[in-house]
Amino acid sequence: MKKTFVVLCFLCIAISDQAQKQVWTAEEANAWYKEQAWMVGCNFIPSTAINELEMWQAETFDKQTIDRELGWAQGIGMNSVRVFLHIVPWQTDAIGFKQRINEYLFIANKHKIRTMFVLFDDCWNDNPQAGAQPQPKTGIHNSGWMQCPGKRMHNDSSTWGQLENYTIDILTSFKNDRRIMAWDLYNEPGNSNYGITTLPLLKRVFLWAWRVRPSQPLTCGIWFDQKDFNTWQLANSDIISFHNYENAQALVTQIKELAKLNRPLVCTEYMARTRDSRFATHLPIFKEFRVGAINWGLVSGKTNTIYQWDTPVPDGSEPAVWFHDIFRKNGKAYDSTEIATIRQLTMGN
């Protein structure tokens, strides 16, 4: 997901409509975090899926690959993953969709991995539809990823009843599931040129979530320089999540700034090798500050995230330096020294 990091001032955050909110206090959030292991993991989609729909639709739900690849994550000490859901599989077959979520959670739990689910997303392609998904475009990063809900529903508030039902059904069904680490309600709101037009929907999603008030924390990650979004997200998240694809010094600066809010911090996207965001430089920082660290990508696959955001490779050849991802499809590491670093920091070996 493409973004730009900036240093923001977060100390003067006004909280309004308190009667409607059910945001954890800082004390409640920190008490929860104290009980958690240091969160280390990745954004996960099986290598056989090009997008969230292909991951979750009955015809392409690939338990064998999920099991195998989460086993590789467990093998390097990862205990957390961030996984995107989508409204389309729910619209098509809500009961079946929730059954598949439960099957996925069974597999992840077997590997001692907890999950942060994402409900909505403004990134990449519009017009998500059920059925066969597009094939990857050669050498293009995330060519088939789909927005949720997509422009038609995003821009038409008369359709938001469906979004409300989806949100409440999913959260109610899993609100006390200990296999779920947290809920990331909306990924990168305002991306894909939506800008501030997403803010009304984002606020509504939080209201729906507060109506359920899951036992797990709610969050929405900050990711770019937009004061209205960032101020609202930080004021209304139980735990603070953020994206950072910049160098180590920029990461330290952002962590120190966000730490002033006195809430647990989780970086839900990082690690872009060609931007000097790497495991060797960044993971020790996350461990030092006890900030959750969830990088983008696990296994190179149909999402094509070994390629950079804006640097297509027309012939599809492997880039000299992978942008994201850790393993090849056969389980061999892209860089064995990275594996050693991750294991040493997570497992002490």
C-alpha cells in the first residue's frame, strides 16, 4: 500500500460525541497490551490468491496453502498476521464466509498465530465482483487487489445499510474469539483519490463497531499527511496503529511522537527493501520500543508484491531486490540472512 510518512503533532486531539463512543481508556488499552506477547508478523494472503475475494470465496479458499505458509511464518517466530476481509463474499454467502473465517482461524491458531482482521479498504482497484478474479498483470504490484466496498457503495450512503449489516454480523460473530488479536476497521481511508470523502463512512464504521463493542481492540491505522483523518483516527482507536515504509530514523521519530498518546503501538505495514525499510534495520527498533511489527508480505505469489509500487517490470523477470515478501512459493527464503535476523529477534536463535 503506497503512502508517505510525515511527523505529525497529535497532542491536541478533541474527543466529541462521547456518549456514543465506547473507546477504551488508555489505562484499559495498556492493561490489555501488558498481557500480550510482543506482536511480530506479516500481512498475510496465500500465494494462490490475487486478492481478498480469491482468498475467501468458497471456490478458491485454499486451506492447504494457508496451512503450509502460516507454518513457515511460525517457523521464523511470527505470532501475528493481518488479514483482509471483504464484503462481497459476505454478500454472496454470509454463513459460508463465516465458516471459512472460522476454518482459517483454526489453522492460524494451530500455528500459534493470532489475527488482526481488516474490514474495509480504499486501496487499489474499484468495482469488486464475485466469481473468477483477474489474473495477475505481468510485473505489476498488486494488480488485482480490490477496494472494499468500492466506489459505488462508498459514494452512495443509501447502500450503507449493507455495510452496517456486514460490519455488525462479522464483529458479533467473532467478538469474543481469543484467536483474533484486534480489528483494523478501515485500511488507508482516503486512498485511491477518495480523500476526505471517506471520513463520513469511516466514522459510521466506528459507530457500528462500538454498537457491538468486541472484546478485542479496535483501530484504524494512520498512513499519510491528512490532519482531519489522523486526528480522528487517533482519538477513536483503542490501540494506535500506523504504517511506515521510511528509513530507520523516520521510524524512530514517528514512534516517539505517537508514544506521547500513551497507548499501545502497532505498525501494521512496513518493510520495503528499496526504500531502506528492512528487517535488519527496523525490527530491532520495534523490539526496543515494544511496538508491534507487521510487515507487508510473506510468500511471493499472485499479488506480485516483490515488485515496487510504481516500477513495473514488463517482462515479469524477478527484480534484483524484492520490494516485499520473505519466501518463495517452495518455502525457500529470498534472503537467508533476513530469516536469521527475524529468528534471532523473535526466538533468540
